[in-house]
Amino acid sequence: MKKINIAIVGLGFGAEFIPIYQKHPNANLIAICQRNEPKLNEIGDAFNIEKRFTSYDELLMDSDIDAVHINTPIPNHGEQSIKALKAGKHLACTVPMATTVEECQQIVELVEETGLTYMMMETVVYAREFLYMKELYENGDLGKVQFLKASHQQDMDGWPNYWPGLPPMHYATHCVGPVLALTRGQAEYVSCFGSGTIREELINEYNSPYAVETTHIKFKDSDLSAQVYRSLFDVARQYRESFEVYGSKKSVEWPLIEGKPLVVHTAKKPEPEIPEEIESPDFAKLLPKEIQGFTTHGVYDTDDNTHLSFTQGAGHGGSHPHLVHEFVKALINAESPYPNAKQSANITCVGILSHESALKGGKIIRLPDFTFNE
């Protein structure tokens, strides 16, 4: 059975993926990388990983490593992805793909030049709730999809480094990803409005005043459009990554409070019977048996082992083993994962260009051609 040699870079949130790769039947997790050597050794010892690097550049020189999974801070994604591809490594990278349109373009070009595989590890498009809606869509239960809507609201006060004052749409993949992924659509152009004002000391970090940014996305070669909105500071809201789809036969709406059921609306029923609360099923059945258990538990699901991203995101909907399997399966079968480089660039650039649109009063901005799949 063919196996892919994987290295994980960044061991905060990244540690969650270690046991999944270790148990995947087609993966060998052979190396980890972390600048903090005591932390590196603590995790290496806990998971019995022999190869350990404090230098990313040195890791990329290791010819035994086939693929790299990057879980580092957002500002590093573009540069580190470009380095990995230039070093001949297949690449999975946590969201977003990069922080500039230019970096996204360079990554797409490198993938095309090298023939290497790239996948952006967007959790929402492999969460059980999304997979449930995707199943309804593929079975025809939704009927004609008429509209899509998503949000990502989070209180980032107290988060370190680059987070204070970050423009809401600069990290919009959790709400942009699902609206494009359901129909495998692509964004053609966006129009975004900013609303409200954050504190002065936060505004000064990025020269971005908005408390909320709301984007309309027009799909390419489609009659569909979608709305996404995002807030990070000075908005009273429980953490929420929502996704909603409105079809001619059925619609599915996200609960207003975390942990509550989805609401499925069915057309042409008596009015009181139209809505029905549905607990989303788990989709472990789609995975190799060795990693099915990771849809309901992982490294960060106990009180003595926590990570704020994982805790606030309710475990990211059991998505982590699905992400790992999609990436490894793509490498084993020499096929394109979802989202691949162009799809990831399209999703990421929606956010980057939406903020630019907001600064220009909602001006329509087209997505660059390199993000399309022709």
C-alpha cells in the first residue's frame, strides 16, 4: 500500500492533525517543525516522532519528505507555501492561502509549473453540517439552489500578534468557502460594505475602521449570488460559523445559538409544518476506518488540552480527518483535491478584494483571471 511521507509545520493548532496522519493507512508522519524547541520536543516525545526541525528551511531540504502541511500564523502562509513548492514539496496549508493577491497568483503559477498538489485546508467545507447540506444538494433534495449565505463572527480581543484590528474580510475563508463549495462555483466579482467602527487603537493597526464587513458575491457562469458577513471586534456575538442554503424544494438554515439543531424548511407543506429541526448526522462513513473516530474526538477535546480556535469553533464540525483524507487521497491517486490552488485563490481573493471594495464604498471588484479553472 502506497504511503506519503508528511511533515507538519506549526504545532499549536497543527498538533490536532498529528494522530490523524499517524493512523491514516496511506500516510507516514515523519517530521514536525516548531521554532520553540522545548515545545517541539514535548510534542515529538508525546507522539514518538523522530525527525524534528526548528528551521523550516532545513525541513524543506529533507528529501524523505513528500508533502508539507502548514499550520503557522496567517502572515507566514504565502511565503512558506511558495518556499515549499519551490522545494518540490506537495502542500496542504491552513486558511487563508495568503494575505495578498500577488502571493496567491505566485502559488497558482508554481503549482502549474511544477505539477505539485496544493490544498487549502478549509475546515467548514468538510464539517458535518456542510457535508449534510452537500448530500441534500447532490441527491436533488434541495431542488434548484436559489441563494447562499454564510457568516463568521468571532471576538478576537486578547488574541496576539497580527490579530488586533485585522480587517474582517482578510480572513473570510470560513464563510466564503462553503458558499462556493456547495455547487463548486467560482466568484466572478464582489461588492462589499463596511459597517460600524472599532476602537481607535485597533483602527490604527491596519487603517481599517469597520466592525462588520458584508459582501455580495456574484458567481461566474451562473445565476447565483451569495452574501457573507464577518466581524472580529466590538460586536456582541457568540462565535458563529454559519452556512445556509435556499433551494426550491428545501432550504437549510444554521441555528442562531451554537449547539442547537439545523432548521430544514420544506416547500409546499402546511405553514406550521414547513420548518423541522434536524441534528446533522456524522459522516465518518466517508473515511478509512482507521481515522473515523477523529470526527468526534481529537487532541483538543479535553479540558487539560485546549486551543482557542478549536474550542470556539466547536471542534470544527469533525472536519479534520476529512481534510487529511482528501489531501492524502489526492496524492495517492494523482487527482485534484478540493479546494485546489485555483479554487483556494478564488476563495481567498474574495476576502482580500472585498475589503478593498469596502474601502471604496462598495465598488464592484472582479476576481483575477488566474483564480478561474479554465
